[in-house]
Amino acid sequence: MDTNQYLEIFLEESEEHIESLNENLLQLEKNPEDSHIIDEIFRSAHTLKGMAATMGFENMTRLTHKMEDVLQEIRSNSIKVTSNLMDVLFKCIDALSSMTGIISESGNDSYDIENLIELLGTNNTKEEVAATNIENSKSLDNNNINVYEKDIIEKAASQGYKTYSIEVVIDKNCVMKSARAFIVFNTLDNLGDIVDSTPSVEDIEDEKFDDRFTVHLISKHEKDDIKSKLISISEIKNINIEELLYSKEIKDNKRLEPANNLSSDDRIKHSKTNKSVRVDIERLDNLMNLVSELIIIKTRLEGLESNEKNPDTISTIEYLERITTNLHDAVMKVRMVPVERVFNRFPRMVRDLSRELNKKITLNMYGQDTEVDRTVIDEIGDPLVHLMRNSIDHGIETPDVRVKKGKPETGVINLKAYHEGNNVIIEVSDDGSGINFEKVKNKAYEKGMLSADEVEELSNEKLVKLLFEPGFSTSDTISDISGRGVGLDVVKNKIESLNGSIEVKTEVDKGTKFIIKLPLTLAIIQALLVMVGNEKYAFPLNSISEIVNKNKNEIHLVQGKEVVMYRGKVIPLIRLHNVLDLKLDEESDNFICVIIKKGDNLAACSVDELIGQQEIVIKPLGKYLSNVKIIAGATILGDGQVALIIDSNNLF
Amino acid sequence: MSMFVVTRLGSEEYGIEIDKVQSIEKITKITRVPKAPSFVKGVINLRGEIIPVISLRMLLKLSEVEFDDDTRIVIIKNNDIIIGIIVDNANEVVEIHDDNIDSIDVNSNLYKKESFIGKIGKIGNRILMIFDIDKLTTQQEVKL
């Protein structure tokens, strides 16, 4: 079979399953008794195995198969979930993820899995549960009944059927256990309906069980009746039948609920989110481009409108405007993805790093469903990883230090996302040691960034800014996690290149908070169009703080540089004519200043004329002109003309 | 056999591999881009896409001429870089047998090292200088 055409789908789905495995394993670590989670993990592993086998990826099939075996043992309560076992499972997932990477690059899954297979196979990672436990595991068995089956049982009970949990013990000397089991199943089928079995029917058929299995049967027959029919089968050693009562089910169910982090509602919601149509990103971009074109044409039509007095034309154009606005919103929504896509890598990261560093850390995430444009999502992953690593490594102290400081042993990292106007805010905060300003001062001096006197005079705010300078890291030791001095300046640059900003709030021994502000989308922005000379330029509206009129007399010189006063502050004056290589014919006495902001810094830009505010579609200048820093891109105006967008971050 | 779009600058003829040529456009309004190298005339709006255009005359250090009805912008696409080059005219496509295409001798002082010419094609007694498209579309990065 030619499987190439399915490769892409395979890779996408594998990634999804690996992601869900990761997520569920983390859940399982918190609730090791929750059979729903185990079921979910099992299902993902099973699907992966099936897909890999179909595609002919043997290593992947073998590994998932082995994982399935181990999961099966967890499911049947013959081994316990220990953190060592979790480590191995996580390693397997990493291996699977590497494999998909290798597959997408080379088309084969050559990856050394022997080590993992061995780890999965060895017993020292597992903790065997004493055999007697099986006898007592009645209530746990009940938990193995999933929602769907529970529903059937409830319905059956209301119609006078009884539900039995039947444990069949087969003689140890039996040669063909699966054949015996088959007979048991056949017999039971005649007596009623089998709801499920532990281990699964497939595993029983493959003889993947010890000497006993449990089935749930719905039947009108009496207990003893069933028992006598079963015991007559040869080589059956023992039969334990217990009636499951409807009310007991409910009780068990309730007892289970609070232990779950996910309520069943959430779980249903979760499974629904997977029901989606896969659309190639290119098609989506194409659609977006078409809508952009439509907006341009619409703006052009509006320009023509003033010449036409026909009320029909006017109302038609108004209608068109409404539709294009809605269409634009709809397309934007399609491109929106929840920040969850970036966030969901963090629980795993925190777990691994905290184990590595011997710290105790709880990660709380809020607002994972906050939606951001795809263009933004793709870019914020790395900066966030940096900040998280910073918090884990520099922020949170080791447990003994924390105790000494009178803080709880376990540190807390909060990751929050929410909308604010046309922006999305992402906060990374920890309750760690905060930024040590003395350390920052010493470091700045050591690195020769500032002299000793200069350092002493610096305010805390200025010191925080130092952290974002290239090559600055306060960690005493260089660790794997962070502290290679390539941290915060990279983060800052990245965020500013996205038209966003980053802020830090810190308090000694209380913690540090990084606040990132990002635009919702990078494709369409509100902009102020201005004239400079006879050329049109656009300023992104979110970089403008105010527009003021200034007189020539208000320009002062500070160290040869022109400055103006703005709200009691001295800010630099940027003559756009000069920056844009335009000739200024004659200087008028009054001029318009656009006050632009970059973080906390302000600057005044002189322009000749204001045209107005407009929604513009940002188009890149292309790779060929990527060296032109002061231009962020271009946009096409209603009349088909091109206006360049000024990148105010690179103006000063 | 290879096909080339023949473009002219004065009396000189330059060839561009036809599969790199996306389209040939008449001259339209060019928006100047500040801080770009001088041979970059600016950007144009080509059916909704922003394309940088460069003056081939300036790039090759030839004297500039006024644009007229024959002036064309040849849109070239090489991998993910799209640029337009302004030429005096472009109205011919020729087919040249591979035997008649010579690679240039880089050591000869006839061709400067930074020249954009990759090969020379011969059609009868005409000589066609064939652009090295990779060089032509990445000049920026090399220079800066």
C-alpha cells in the first residue's frame, strides 16, 4: 500500500496523540487512581500503535505496544503508578515525539528504542501489588466502568436486569487459556450481555492475562444460575460473582468525582474540541489575503461614494461594509488559536525541571482558552519558555531555603493569559526570591557595563532594565536551564518585534512577575496615516501615545540633539524628514508631533500632515528588503497606492 | 534546450531563465523605500502583493534613462524571494541549445567577480548575457 499520501495526516494525528498522552500522564501522576485517565492514555497509545503499524513504522509500533502492556497492568491494578514508572513513560513519549520528528524528515522511524523497551520490561520500575489486593479491589473495578457503560447499566437496572461482576479464575495448568476464556464468553453471551471485560477482549484473545479475568454482565438470570453454568466448563478453577447495585454505582461515581481535576463536563468538552476540520495553513492564508483585498476594494468604493448621491448606492455600500467587517471577523476567528497550544508544554517542563533541580513547584495556568492569532502564537512559544525557565531556575528557591524564609516548601508559578482591549496579556509570575538588586549592581559593574558610581545611583527601575541588556545574567552558576546570558534580551527583542511590550514587577522574597502585552493579530492593525513631504506613511496606532502641535521655539538642544518638552518630560525630537531621507523645502514655525512610545520611552516625531485613522492590512516588504529596519511593512491604500508602515521601535 | 526571456538595457541583451520569470509588467507607480540601497527603486503593488523593484541599470552601474512605454518590470521569483527588475524593454523569448551556452571564465578580467552574469548564450551572432538568478536575488545579503 502506498502510504505516502497519508504520512502528513499520520504525523499530525500522532502529534495530537502524543500531546494528549503527555497531558494525561501529568494528570495521572496527580491522580494515580483515576481509571478514566488511564483509559484515555491507553486509548491514545493504542491508536498510535494502530496508526504506526498501518504506516509500517516498526519501532514506533513496538514501543507503543510495550507501553500498552505496561498501561494494561496499571489498568488491571497489577502494578502501581510510581514516579519512576512515570519517568519511563515520559521518556517513551519523548522518544515517540522524536520519532515523529525523524519520520517527517526522513520518512523512516530509525530510533534506538531498545533501552526503553528494556526499562518498560524490567520489574524494578514497577511496584507489584500483592495478589491479595486483587481480591479487595472490588471498588476499583467499578471505576473501570466508563460513562457509556454506566449508562447501559443504569438503563438495564431500570428494566429489571441485573449487573454482575464476574471474576473467572482459570486453572494455572491450563494450556489454552484463551480458548477457555472464549468458551466462558460464549456461555455468558447466551445468558446476557457482556458490557466489558478486564483485561480487554483483545488481550484475552491474545492470552495477555494471568490466570483470571473479570467481566461485567447484564442478565436476568440469578447469580447461582450463572455460577453453575460457568463452573461446569472444564479447567475453570473458581468463579466469583457479585451483583453490582445501581445505587452503589452512583455512590462510587460521586466518590470519584472530587479526585478528578477534570469534571466530566470538561471531559466531554475536551473530546468535542477534537472534532474539527483540518485546513491547510496555506489555504487559510489565501482566504485571509482575499479578505484583505476585499477590504481594500471596499475602502476604495467608499471613496467613490462621495461622488455618487444615489441613496441606493450608499445603502448598498453600507451593506457591503457590514458584510466585509463580519467576514473579516469570521476569518480572523478561524485563524485564532487558544494559547493552550503554547501553554500545554509547560506542565511537563515544570515537572522535569523541578525534579532535576530538586525544587518543589506547582504550576497554575489560567485562561488557556484565550485566543490569539496564529501569527502571534507561533512566535511567543520561545520567549515564554525562556521566562518559565527563568522563574524555575532563578526565581523559585530550593525547599530548605524556602522554609528558612518562612514560605511554604512548594513554590508556585502562575501562568495567566487574558484579553485587554485589542491586546492579549500573558503573565508569568512566581513566588520566589525576586530580583536581587545588589547582585544586578555587582554584575553590571563586573561586566564593565557601568562604573561603580553609576551603579550606585541607579534606581531599581533602571536596574530592571539592565536585565534586558544583551549578555546579562545574574545566575552565579551557569546551568543547563538558563543563565547563559542569552535570556532576557532575546525575549525582549522578540516581543518588541511583535509590536508588544514586556514589563517586570519584582519584590524581594515575594516574587517576580513578567507581564507581556501582545497585539491580538499581526495581520490587520489600526494605523494613523500621515504625510511626510509628499509621501504617505502609516504609524501603528498602538505605538502612538498622543498627537501634539509644537512651535519652532519649543525645540531645545541637549548635547547637540533636538528635544522637546512633553508633559514635563524632556523627550527626543525625531525629524522624520531626516530619518526618511527626504528634503525639507522650508521649515514652518508650527509643526505636528506624533508622540510615539516604546515601552516607557517616548519620542516626538515631526510630520507634515495628518490624514487620518484607518484599518490597514500589513504586508511584508519581503526578504529582499529585510535590512530596512525602520519600515515594518507596507500596506495598500484604497486607491491602490502603497504606504509604508513605520516601525517606531526602530526609530529611537 | 533552454528558454530565456530577453531583456535589453540600451544595446546590451540579457537573458533570464524563463521558469524564474513570473510575469512582465508595465511600469507602474513605485513607492520609494527609505534607507534601502540606491539601486532599489522602491516597492510596487502587484495585484495586492508588495514587490521590491530594482533598477538594473543602477545595479550594473549604467547611466539611467527616463522610463517610457517600452520600460518593463520583470517579476522574478527565486525560491521565496520575489523581486521586480526594471529593464528598457522585454519582448522576446529565445530558445538556445545547451551547446551554445558557455559558462563564463571567472578569472578572465572581462567579467568582474561581483557581476551578475552566470553564463553566455549565443544565438547566431547575437550574444546574450544570462543572469545568475541566485546572485541577482540575494545581492542584498551579500553586500550588507
